[in-house]
Amino acid sequence: MRRARRRSRGRVDLDLLAAEKECADAVAAAAVVDPVGSRTHREVGGPTPGGTEVRAPAGIVAYDPAELTVTVGAGTTVGELSAALGAAGQECPLEPRDPSSTVGGTIACGLSGWRRLRYGPLRDRVLEVRFANADGQLVRGGGPTVKNVTGFDMPRLLVGSFGTLGVLTRVILRCQPRPLDARWGATDEDPDAVRERCFRPSAVLWDGVTTNVLLEGHPEDVERESARAGTEVCHAAPELPDGPHRGRVSVPPARLVEVGRALAALDGVRWLAESGVGTVHVACDAERGLADARAIAMETGGWLLREAGAPTLDGFGVSLPNAALMTRIKLAFDPSSKLAPGRLPFGLEAREAALS
């Protein structure tokens, strides 16, 4: 049985290596590369670049519950990964809006889930990456364990890169045991006051009226924390606001309540704020509402990333303070600037510099 399992894994590895090579060859041959996953994050940030669509291979390559690590093809869906980990009582808190999103797409867009308050940002889950660079070479960065990693922190650099530095083909992720109990509670109290009464809540979400708290852990601990929080048990998580025009506001956490109250004064704008994190999910039916939400974010020392819709609204709305450095990194990784140009603000500038 053990030998059969080894042979089976060997076949999976060979299949994945062949698929990675095919992906890398497509990158090398293309004049402009458009990395594509499940198309659930196609509108986040800048416009899609057009050009040759390149897809990463899918499949779970290796999973060692004892080591709390899993290796997957970047084209694997988050739903498939969650099901495989769940069978062993574990999870990796990648939480895109749509579970059909690919692991590589979620990492490339750098959008942390709403349990960031307890489990940290998305980048903390990525131990190792393999990606095809602009020349069609497969490059590895990071390692399966933190203690074995030396050199540049390539995994974190690829998180949020939108495919502009390389096309992710394979990743190793850090897993964790699933909590024995998870409970949502609701109250009409101020979110900051509720959060201060809780010990490591997983999420504190506020829509201007109701504060929703997610508590996870041992059942007895969850029971005590729920009593301390003063919440009434509810049986479903709040829904993220939805609409044809969506964005994600990032502001200093201390100003979150102020931003929420200002957003509440806008007509037709729906929002849900992550207390303690500084993120506010915004949706509206008219593009103007998203522009008004961006103005409020900028007035309070933040910014708004366009996630969907609002075709006349650019992706970020502000000049990124590290744009010059990002352009240098872009040209170092992609001298011809053919990888997803325009997906980030510096992409087109780098392409103009490369072609001049």
C-alpha cells in the first residue's frame, strides 16, 4: 500500500512538472501574458492586459497533516483545497468571496479573508512558491519550513503581485487545525468596545447598526467569550455587501468607526467593516457611490481598491508611495514588461520604459 502511494504521488509529480513546463513555455512564447484562474478576481486593481491567456496546473500534490503543510498546483480551487484539508480536520484560511477562486489567483490578488484579525494576513500562509518568469524559466522561492528558508522572501513578494512578476504554478501553504467550535454572535454595541472585551476574536464585523463577532476555539472557551462579549448567538455569518460596483477600503484601524459613519451617510452605499483590521467592504448600484467612498477613505488617511465595476474609476485612486521601487522590481523580474501590464499602476509605466 505504501509503495503504491509513493508511485501514485510520483505520477502526480510528473504530471504537474509537465503541466508547469507547458505553462512556462507558453509564457516564454507570448508577447503579452495574461494569467488566468477562475476569473473571479478579473476586475480587481487595474484592467486585464489581453494577450495570451496562461493557466496554472491544478491538483493537490502532497499533503502532510502531521507537518501542517500542503502542496498544490496554483490552479486548484480554494473549495477543493478546503474539502481536502477538512477531511483531516484542518484548514488554510484562504477566504475569497467565491470558493471557486483558484489558490494562485487568491494569492496573486493578495486579498486576505475576514478572519485576518486572528490568523493574520494571507502572506503568512505562503511558505513556498514556484512560478514561471518572463523568460519561461521555473523559479522556486521559500521552503516547506520556515527554518529552511534563506535569501529573498519571494513568497511574500509574489503575494499581491497580480501576475506582474511571474505566473504562479505551485505553492506550499501552512495549514492549521480546524477549531472545535465556531460561533457567530451579534450585538448593537460599538465594535471597538466589543472587541476589547474579547480574547482573540476571529472577526469583528460592523455595518453601522449591528456588530457581528466570530469566536473560535474550545467549546467551553467560546461559551465564556460569548458571555463576555455580550452577544446573542446567530446561526449565520453576515454577508459581504454585493452590487455591480465594489471596492475595498483600507484605513488606519483607529479611524474605522469614523469612516463607517461617513459611509452610512451616502445614499445607496452598502458596507461592512472589519474592526481591528481597518478594512471596509463597499458595494453600490451606481459608480458615483464608489467614487464617494474613495473620497472618504482618502480624507481619513486611507485608499480604496476597486474590485469590480466602476469602469471610469482607476484601480487604486492614489499614487503608490513605493511606485518607483515597484517599477524597478518589475523591470528586474520582467525586463520586457510583458507579464500582465496594467494590472498594477506601475505596469504600464514599466512597459513604456522597457519599449523605449
